[in-house]
Amino acid sequence: MRILLLITLSAFIISCSESSKDENKNLNLSPYGLKFNYLPTTWDEGLPLGNGKIGALIWQKDDQLRMSLDHVGLWDLRKMKNLEGEEWKFSWVLDKWEKDDYKKVQDLFDAPYNKAPAPSKIPGGAIEFDITSLGKVKNSSLEIESALGKVEWESGASLSTFVHAEQPLGWFKFEGVDPADFVPELIMPAYSLEESSEATNPVTGQDLRRLGYPQGKIEKVENGVIYTQSGHEGFEYQISIRWQKTSNGLEGCWSISTNENTASQTSHDLTQDGLAAGFDKVSVSHKAWWNQYWKKSSIQVPDSILQKQWYLEQYKFGAAARENTPPISLQAVWTADNGKLPPWKGDFHHDLNTQLSYWPCYTANHMDLGEGYLNWLWNNYPTFKSYTSNYFETNGINVPGVSTLKGEPMGGWIQYAFGPTVSAWLAHHFYLHWRYSMDKVFLEERAYPWFKEVAVYLDEVSILDEEGLRKLPISASPEFHNNSRKAWFGNTTNFDLANIRFVFSKASELAKELGYEEDEKKWKTILAEWPDYAVDQTGLMVAPGEPLATSHRHFSHLMAIHPLSMINWSDGEEAQEIIKTTVDNLHTTGSAAWVGYSFSWLANVQARMLDGAGAAETLRIFATSFCLPNSFHVNGDQSGKGYSNFKYRPFTLEGNFAFAAGLQEMLLQSHEDFIRLFPAVPTDWNKVSFDSFLAQGAFEISAEKVGKKEVKAEVLAQKGGTLKIINPFDEDCQVNGQALVKGEVFTLEMKPNETQHIVFKSN
């Protein structure tokens, strides 16, 4: 690969004022919101509102307009009693596996997760308004530019509602109603109905009554209601609603607080102070936050389905993530409101779900919101150290694959709930944050310490095989063979191996960046002691001796290709052949056992192999067949077109955010040693652009492709450094008037905060 080096292009250096950048970012987002000629009638199709801490779903239940309320801190954190004692050891599991006495493991570790109602995320409550007198609904909508939900009735009545972007307050404003007869009612979750309850499938959700909570207490105050609910071992939460009459209706606010954070205001105080300010005044700062959010990045692609879905994913990310809140869980701030616990207990699944949820935040320039994920991991560091010491009996750090709000293990299928390389996959996000920010302080104080602890753990947990190479005592690949004994492999799977090789490779890289020569050599030496990936005529295998032979939802075997970028398209013909045959085999085995996120993930891989048409089609299948009308991903095929044998509809968010990442991969890639502009754009996309995307190296890029002959880019080097962009055409071209052959990399040294205009024109 040739490299063209230009030391200076002074004629193209520009100075961009904030005002001109703002003008470029005056987006019209109205086509991308939600608009229905009805009010949704199920909770999982409701209009979603949120701020990463609290959330609401707006829908209709019978003759009531219902606001389902949620808070990230609503958890039942009771301990799993089976995760204690001498048996709770990786070595004990290994012993039972080797002796083919594995049912004891399933009975002790797997079964209790299905039977026990907790630990679990729990619902908050709901607000209902009797809308019988308002007549027929004219329309309901979600304006994503201002995160405002609206409902209009043919009678002229209307509702405007939002969850404040920065304050733990939700708001509602009815106009054209009689406030004397139109007051909210607070609905308690069904924690204590006098009926029997039984254990049910954790996918469909267990009955709330199995938690054993006492009846909550409702206190009526002047123009308000306060609901207090006791939970497990002293946990308590409070919901407060307050309202006031207006000249033609009613406005009010609500909040949820818990007794876990005594330094914060109670919901009672929050709503009292909020109501004094009023809906209109408070909405100004709310809209200002969202206005700044939408200025961070944007796209324009000539596919209305993909474009709308991408903006809806960006909206949901802005509603679900904050730097000071826990990570995005399975349902984030939209816990099920159906009288049951949420699907899979609404927990933090680290065998795929949390990782995929944060894929889009880097390129889309929302790294600030992505920090909540890393902050949570770092803050629970002591918990993870203790877990690693107790279960794996090593130093260093691993993380439970299924965990509670506080990082404690929850159990479940043990191959993944206590997977041996969970912390290694999580390290990928520490690496991405470093590469996209080039923040040396973060590298030294967070990223490298995490990598080092993971490397220490992997070093100690590994053993030597007959050939003197390292291996895990037993290894797994989510979620092949489910939770059977067969789900453990005697040889290290490609999933675990990719995570391991990634950690030692990048630990060495980061140590070198920091000048830690001994660490650099140590990690490089250990890396060389691990085998290479298992590959056959089907591409990457699940494990040595086991190719992917049947359809499967989880693409864990191809982690080395994506997301870890250990095998890249630019690595040469051998790597390209591995990537192509691996993807071909996915198509050969078929999508019968896929779920929605499988399609999102595949699109990311297709973009990495520069298959724009394939990636676009796969993303369309996801958006049109695996999402509800409000854009929520529900895992099963809702289209009836036979894309998957799964027809169910448990709502989880990772597929949504992986979709956004897939479209971004089509427009910009920077995981190799250079940047690709529009690497996977279908040939019939004549005009496509993106604004203020981030590339690794902390380069902020806005670019436009017009036809097949010209690509324009504006690059801001936030930290300075060497900009490398590969020729975006499949032929020779001119870059700023100078020749660049096919496959050649344009290189430019840039100063911190320097901006350059670069124009590629094909010959």
C-alpha cells in the first residue's frame, strides 16, 4: 500500500467559526420522529421519553392515557443464595465437566436464575388520565428534535409531555380540557394482589407478586399524590406527582427517587420546586440540551427507511445514556409495564447486550454519554476484583456476564453468566474511548490499568496444552449449545481467543504508548504463547473441530473480524478470504435461528468487507421486520416474511444501537491504520454525507460524496497528529490537485485544532 505524504496544504487550511458550523447543523428532524393516527395500546409500543435516569412510555390502556414511569435505580438487589459456598468456583465447574457430572452445575447455578424472581430490575408505577370525555384520538407523535411527546384529540384537546434532559422530572400539559374533572391517578405496580403466583419464563417476565413486597402507600396532598413503595431489605422508592390548573387545562410534573442516594432531593421536593417554575419555563433548558445534542452529528443518505431508523436510534441513545448514570441495560429506562418483571429481569448482560448498545457512540460523536458505561465499570472495580478472586481464584479482574445494578453476579447459563473472557470484551470499550479521544489522562488512569488487570487475570487463569501453547481450562462461545455440557469446549473457542489476543495485543500497544517497556515486552511475549484462530473451509470456526454448522443468533465466533478488528480487510488476500468465507457460511446456515440484533451485527461485518449493498439490505430487514412501530427492537420477526423462526417480542435495545453503528460503518471507518470515507456505500447512492463524525485519532470529519467522482471532507484534528485517508475510489484519483493511485493512503501532519478541507476527485 502506497502512502502519499503532504506536510502542508496551507491553501486548504480554513478557520471555521462556531456560527458557520451551527448553520450547517440546523437540521429538520421532523420527518424522522414518530407519528400515528392513534395512541399506541401496548406498553412496548408507547412513545418513549427519557434522560438516562428516569423514563416514561406514553400509551393507552383501556380508556386511560397511561404514562409508565421508570428509574434506573429501581432494583431488587437480593443475593442469589446459590452463588456462595465452596461449590461456587470455576475449578468446581471444571471438575464436574471433566467427570461428565454436569447436571449438578446446571441445578446449582442455572436453574435458580429461572426460578428466583430476583435480583431484578423492577417497574416504578404509572400515571393515568381518564380520556373518555375527550373523544377520538386524532394523532400521537414524538418530536425527536425536542424529545416532546404529543397527543391530539378531534375535540381540540391536546397533551404535550417530556422528560427533562438534565433534571429528574417528567412533565405533562393538557390543553382544551376541564381541569375540574381531569386529574391524574397514580397506579401502583401489582406487587401485592391477593392471588396466587407461580414462577414463569424469565423471557416473558415473572409475576411481580413473587417479590413479596407489602402494599405501597399513597398519600394525597394538595394538588398532588405521593406513592411510597418498600422493597427488599430496606430499599424504598417514592413517586410524586403535582399539578396545577391553567387557563384552559392542566399542567404538572412527576419524579421518582430512591433512598439509595440520600444526598439527592426526594421526588416530593423535586416536584414541588418544579411546579413553581412551570412547564413552559422548564421546557426551555430541556430543548436547549437536545438542540446541542443534535448538533453533535448528522447524516444524509438516500434511503428513507435507514435514515429515519438511524435518527430514531440516536434519539433513543440520547434518552437512555448519560455520563453519570449506569449503563444501558436491556430495556434502559423503559421497564415493562405489564404486571410482570421485565424480559431477562432487565439486567446488565455483558455477553453482547451492553457492548452492542455503545457501539455507535464513538463515530456519532457522543462519547460523553458513552462515559456512563466506563464510569460504571470503573466504579464497580472492587466488586469485580472480589468476584474474580472468589470464583476464578486468581488475581486481576473479570466481570460477571450477567450482573445487577451494582455489578454483582446474578447467575443464569454459567458459560456466559460467569464467562472467562467477559472483562476482555469490555476492555474493547476502554480501548475505543482512548483511540477516539486520544485522552492521555484517560489512557494512563483508566484504559491501561483496566487492560493490565484483565491481562493479569488471563495470564493466571490459563494453562498449557500438550504442545506447550496456552489455553483456557474450558472455554465457551455465547450462546452455542445453550447451557448444556456441550457448551463448554476443551479447546479455546474463537470467541474467547479473540478476546484474549485482543487484550494482550492492545495491552502491549498501550504500554508502549505510555513508555512502560517491561510491560510492553511481557504482554507481547504472552500473546505469542496463544494459538492462532481456528479456521477451515467455512471461515472462522466456533472452536477447533467445530465449524458453524447450523443457524445461530450470536456471531461470537467472528469477534476477531468485528468488533475487535483483529482480522481486517486491509490485512491482505488471506484475511479477506477468511472474512468472505465466514460471512458466506452465515448465509449458508441461514437466519432461521437469528434474532434482530443478528441482522444489525451482520450489517456491521458486511460494511467492514466493503459490501454496501449487502449492509443496506440487511439493515432494512432489521428496521422493517424486527422493530415495533415505535422503533423498539423486539428480537423476533414481526413481518411474517420468514426471516427468523423466532416470532416472539421481548424488547431489548442492543439491536437498535448496533443498527446505528452499522450505518455509520457504511459511511466512515477508522479501525485500520487509516480512515475510509464512504467505504460501503451502495452504487446507487449518488449523494450521501455525514457531519461531525469522529474517527480514531480524534479526527472530527464532515464529508460528502457526490456521484461516483468526488468526495469532499472537512477534517478537524482535535489533538493533532498524522491524518491518513485511503483513496476512496476504486481507481486512481486526485487529492487537492495531486495524484493518488488506487489503494494509496493520503497522509497529512496536522496541528491540534487545525482544520483542513480535502477534495478527492477520481480520474
